[in-house]
Amino acid sequence: MRDPRLLAKPPVTRLGCLVLVRNRRGEVLLVDPDYMDGMILPGGAANTNEPPHRAAARHLHAETGLNLRLTHLLAVDFTPADRYLERLNLVFDGGTVRDDTPLTVPPQHRSGLLGARFVPVRELPDVTAPAQYARLAEALANRTLPVLLHGQRTA
């Protein structure tokens, strides 16, 4: 039974759904948005009632052409409001792809992206903002949690 008090004014949730993808050399896939300083993990916001793992896969495909199944979380990061509204960011494990995997980045005028590329781990602090690098370092620690949808594993 739904309690109308719970639905009267639901909180607005800003949910960032990001994906960590590596190639066989261990390099990390990053995108270069024209609206931020530094490179970031591919991903974006979930739509209303969209499962986060599906939102992350949708954004990954739109930004890079990669079509991956996401079943595990690597990191959860709360970002307080400063330059942007507060948001909860989920980093999903996109696994490892072949070194020669082609990336398909849409034109900048449609995507807001300057490009995408695999970056060696040692270069991450040089191409990302400090908060992005800290998130990446935690995600690279190889700890995972299963993604659940109504208490059931998505895998």
C-alpha cells in the first residue's frame, strides 16, 4: 500500500551514473567535456525511475559507442553543492576491453565532448580535477558490490 504522505513531495535526487572501463594495458577510459576543466569518467544523470546501471550504460554508449553490461559498483561518491547541485555519483565497473577497441564520440555540438581516450593510470592526476582523481583512485582499488534491482542481482 502506498502512503500518500510519502508521495506528496518526493525528494529530488540527482544521480550521476559513471563507468570505469579499462583496456588490457590498464589504461582508463575518460571523456573530455567542453563544459568542465579536466577529463572525467563517461556517464551522466539518470532519468526519473531509470535504474542507475542502465543510465550508466546508456550514457557510455552515447558518449563512446561502447555497449557494456554493468553488474557491479566500484564506488559511491556524494558531491556536496558548490559549483553544481549536490549529487550522488555511482561508479560502475565496465570491465576490460581490448586495446584496439574503437571509440565513437559524437560531434561536439551534439555531445558537449571534445573527445575520449584511454589514459595511463600514472597520468590521471594530470588530466583530471582533484575530486575526479580521488574518485578514480577509489574505483581502481578493485572492490566491488553487486548491483541490485528490487533486491535481486541484475546479472
